[in-house]
Amino acid sequence: MLAGMAVAWQVEPAQHGIATPVSLILIATAAFVIPLVAGRIRLPAIVLEILFGIVVGPVLGIIDPGEELLGFLAEFGLFLLMFLAGFEIDFGRIERQGKSQLAGAVVMFALFFGATFVAVPLLDVSDVDQRLFLSFLLSAAALGLVVPALRAVRRADSRLGQAILITAVVAEVLGLIGVVVVGALVENGPGRQLLAIPALIAVMAAVLLILRRAAWWYPERFERLFRADDPQELGIRASIALLFLFVGLSALLGVEAILGAFLAGALFTFVFRDRGVLQGHLSGFGYGFFIPVFFINVGIEFPLEELGSGEVLGNALALIGVAFAVKMVASLVLVFAGFRLRESLGAGVLLAGQLSVIIALADLGLSMGLLSPGLRAGAIMLVGVSAVVSPVVFRWLVPPVGRPRAEAPGGGG
């Protein structure tokens, strides 16, 4: 009987698309081994994770992108990644620097959008709605790519890192909002759906006031969230609860869930500036497994077959060229803010990177007639190319700093 149950366990996941034993073993092994290999060959781990996904997915066909467990783990990893992106924003530094950094990020996004709007006709797009949709789509940034790349070169807390991160935040949020608004207007016209995002922000403001008031009146209870020796890990529980609260609210309001996940992390870190060991615990929880699974899944879902047509491939390459060119040209304005030319170009290359969010938005554009099949394929290819190229080129233009230089004088390890 036990043998029969074991056989059933092995067969049922494959039949129902939950997961196969082979995929579980491969992904678990890759999540552990890839960072070790990446460190030896001096490549960001996310690059190898995506390439590994491409090999075991569309190339060899070992792992089916439709497996439910893999999809769940990857989606949870994306939510954690977005939550940690908001969690890593240094609001204290932003306040100390005044409103200039935030204003600079808004200016950067405006430059991205303006340059893209001018360049989009090169993609044989002339309709105003299509130009607006593509301009918002390509002006967006990928926080999920920016944060690990900055962490890899240990510049997340530097002036350049904060400038890139804040610009990515603004570009991600405004680009996403712009795509959603243009899509809603084209599909439904002006209506109640456009009020969903302001409603989510209003709920966030209400939760913010409640948390700040509660932390003011009961500081000793909230201090437990950041204790290193709490056996019940209330800090992690509270963080994940807030994450799912905003993801759930986003779903109820019809807003993209990653926006809710990011707002949850930003809200938490805005209320609790001194997060103690909690940030390290959450980073270990996320980057230890779930976030690598997300990047592997990006590779598994990469659609190689759609790029077999010469015309589709030409449109795809043109879109990729526009995406990188507009970000790099617009980012040269950072030179006037005191950054070196290499740093400015590196910021543009990194901000040009995209992840799987753009795939969902491209599918939305295709269903609404705002993107042609070729441009949709180009957007998908942009994810695969930029997710690999952007971190590598950024690391070359902006080398790592910090620990290696500090350890050199002592000669120890």
C-alpha cells in the first residue's frame, strides 16, 4: 500500500501539472549551486539563474513552464523581491537630501518617456494610443533587476545606488500606472476602473496612519518585531502579513499585484526606519530560495519559438535597441548631477533592463490591439536579453566596491 502511495505521489503531480520530481530536484539544486558558480566566474547569480531556466525550459524541455508549484514559488519570489525593493529604500537619506532626489527621479522618468515617445515611430507605430502605451511600457524599470544588481556591486546604499533605486521606483510605478491607465481608457473609456490606483494609495495612507499611531502609543510591543532572539519571528510574520494584505487589496481593486507588494515594503520601512536585524532575516528568507526560483522561471518561460520569423526578430531587435538607447541617452543627464560618465551610462543600462512584468503588460497590449505580435515578441525578447546583458554591463561600468578593498590591507579573509 505504501508503495502504491509513493507511485501515486510521483505520477499525480505530473498529471495535474503541480510539479515533477525532476523539476523539484533541478530547481532546488540550482538555487544552491548557481551562486557558488557565479562567484567563481564573477557573474551576477541572476544571469546564470535565467540562463539555467532557458536551458532546462525551452532548450531541453525538461521543465514545463505550466507547472503550478513552480509558478506559485516564482510568483511568491516576485512578490518578495518587490517587497524587499520597497524595504531597501532609505527614506531617512531621502529626507536628509531633501526633495531634490525625488524630483530628479521624476525628471529622469519624464526624459525616458519623452525620448521613447519620439523614438517609437522607428518601430512603425504611428497611432497615438499605441505610442503612449509603448512609451510607458519602455519607460518603466525593473526593480527586480535593479536591486540584485546593486547588491552585487555593494552600491545599494551609495549615492549612485540610491539615485538609481529611486529612479527605478518612480519609473516602475509611473510606467505601470501609465500602462494601466492607457489600457483602461482604450478598453473601457473613462470610468470607475481608473479610481482603483488612487483607492489603493488611500488605503495605504490609512494603514500608514494607523501603524504610526500604534507604534507611538505601544513602542515596547513594536520593538519585538526587530529582536534577533524572538522565537516566534513576529517581525517576519508582520512583514509577510503586510505583503499579502496589499497584494490582496491590489487584486480586489484590479491593480497590478506587484505594485501592492512594493507599496507594502515601502510602507513598512517608512514607518519603521530602524529595522535592526529584520532586513537581514527577510533578505535571507527571500534571496535564499524564492527569489532565485523567480529568476529561473523567467528563463523557463522565455519563448524561443516565437522568434523564428525574420520579420518578428527584426522588430524585436529594433525594440531592444530603442529600449537601451533612450535610457542610456536620457541617463547622461546624471553627469550634471556630479556622477562620472561611466556611472551615468551604467545607470542607463541597468534601468533599461526588464523582467517578466513587461511580458504581462505586453500581453495586455496585444489583447487590446495596442501591440502587434512582432512588438509583443520583441518585448518578451527584451526581457531575456536585458535581464542577462544589463547586470553584466552595469557591473563592468560600475565595478564592485566595499568589502574586497577593505580586506586588502589586512591581507586576511
